[in-house]
Amino acid sequence: MWNSIEIVTSKYHPRTERAKNGSKSQIWESFISVWGECQDWPLMIRGNNQWIDQNYLTRNNIAHGLANVNIEEIDEVISRLATIKMVSIMFLKAWKHNL
């Protein structure tokens, strides 16, 4: 789910100065390109200017073995999955439509 966002945005992000800063910036620039500013994003993440940063950090921590493996952390990640799935589907559909 999150990886689909990261893979698409790493290849097809807008070519801006900010996007040169790496994959998190490329996600930001891609979301802005597709949906506009954060206050205009889909309802479940509208106005949440920490959503990308938090999920990017979580993915990195899991992928690189830095995440704590305990029930609280697992529950926290699980609690975000439905939203990440919905956002990733909505983003990919909107991105495809804007090609």
C-alpha cells in the first residue's frame, strides 16, 4: 500500500527543487500535484500535514529494522492500514486520471 505510493512518486513526481530532496519530498510534491494543498486532500487526511511524514518514517523504521517490535507499535501500525490503503488507491486513481 504505502510502497505503491512511494514507487509511483519516485518515478513520476513533479520535477521541482523540493523533489530533489528525496522520496518523502517526491511524495509531497506528487500529492500536491494531484490534490492541491494539504487542506484540499481527501477527507480522511485533509489538513493533516503530518500524514506523509509519519507514514514515511514508520515505513522506513520497519524496513530498516529500527521499529520497536511490541504490541503497542504493532497496534499503532495496524490502526493506520485502512487509511493508508484508501489513500493509496485514491491517489493512484487520481494520478492515473491526471496523466
